Amino acid sequence: MFSPIVQTRRGVTLIGGARTDRDQVESAVALAPVVAAADSGALSALDLGFPPVAVIGDMDSLDELSTTRLDPSIVHRIPEQETTDFDKCLRHIAAPFILGVGFTGDRLDHQMAVFNTLVRQPGQRCIVLGADDICFHCPASLALDLPVGMRVSLFPMAPVTGRSVGLRWPIAGLAFRPDGRVGTSNAAVAETVLLEMDAPGMLVMLPRAALPAAIRALTAS
């Protein structure tokens, strides 16, 4: 167990160090008003006018000059190098859900590490926001209210099986694995898509327009 650094009954917008913009952050904060930052994401937060309540990470991306812009009381340095700053943040935030902004679009290795962390921290209801899509770890049972025809992509980060209702191509009987069968470019054929997974490891990717529906589904699961 890890002690929470940020503990709230509201959603948290977590800002990372990859490229983002005011529109992305504003849309996240409108749904998750508590702002936290991962390491150098604090500078993006400050530059965009969203001061964080906490900055969490190993602080290897913040130089001494940068830290002078931050109240020392909100900087929480976790020096171990076994995990990423994103992982450190998820371990120390207690909230109904987290929206991650500034974690995609730059280095591919960083982006893959973020997806890895979503699977390693399955208890967190965290949605990573990209420029066009969102991504989150699928819990054991999920009910998504989506427009008919909306793209629903499933990508396994571990061997996993499951069942679905409301997808054009049902997933029952399929064995997913990262080096085998994946489930990208499926689509909703009903207004409610039901997913059941037999084990952790499946990522769900949806268009950005599905963000409110994804929040409702994850906080209800």
C-alpha cells in the first residue's frame, strides 16, 4: 500500500511532460478539476495557467531554476528508478478517476511505458487522452454507452480472453495476446457495448468524443 499524496472525491487531471495544449488541458479540467503533474509536466501546467496541487516524480526533468517556480510543499520527489513518473503518480493518487494529458505524442518508448503502466495499475480508473483518441485499461466488466458505428479498439498487453455484446465482431472464443490476435477497428452496433474480461491486460481505445461515456462507465464499474 502507498500513502496518497493527492486524495480527493473529484476527478484528477494529471499533466505529463509530452506536448499538449490549452484546449486539451481545459477539456480535461472541465471534467476533472483537481490538477496534478508528473515531473516536468508541472512546467506545462504552469505555462498553461493550471497550477498543480502536487508534483510527483523523480524530478530528473526539472532543473533548479524550474523548481523555483513551484511551492516546495507541493513537490514530492520519489527517487527510485524502477518505475516511471506516470507509475509513481498513479500509485499516489486516490480519486474516482484520473485523466492523463501530456503522455502521448512525443517519444514512442514513453508512450508504450504509459500503456504498460495502465495494465500494471489496474485498480486505477485512469484514461489517457491523445489528440484524437483515449485509452484506458478495461476492468472485469464494463458497460459503455456509445453512438452506433463508433470505433471500438481493443489491444491486449497480456494474454486475455473475454466476451462482448454490441460489437460488430464479438470477441467470445478469441484468445488475445500482444504478439498474436488483437482487436483494433471494431465498432459499436448497439447503443450500449458490454465488455467482460477474464483477466487484466486489455486496453480500450475510443475516439476522443467518447470521453464522458468512458468516465461514466469506469466510475460505475
